[in-house]
Amino acid sequence: MRERQNVESKRKYGWVDKWAAMTGERARIDAKVNYTYIIYEQNGELVKEFPDGKIIPFHNDGKT
């Protein structure tokens, strides 16, 4: 029993990982439909991902 627990997620509630992944996929779908971008963290930096797959660094300087 203990060996099985080590293989599974380390979270107390394993469904959180699945929920987070589904939320991210939904954000990508919404961005594609509305031709906008999503912002997320990659390698410790915030990035913008566009529906065409282009990923650029996000700089929050108040400009769009």
C-alpha cells in the first residue's frame, strides 16, 4: 500500500493536478476562439502564448 502512494501524486488531493491541467487547456481554447493570448510561468519567467503557438516574454510595463 505504501509503495503505491509514492507512485501517485504527492498532493493530498490528487484531483487538483487534473483540474489544473483542464483549466489550462480551457484557457488555451478560449484564447484561440477570441484570438488573444494566455500568460503563464515558464522557467521562472512570465510568458505570453498566442493561438499560433508563438511564445514571447511578458513585460508588465503598462503597455498592451
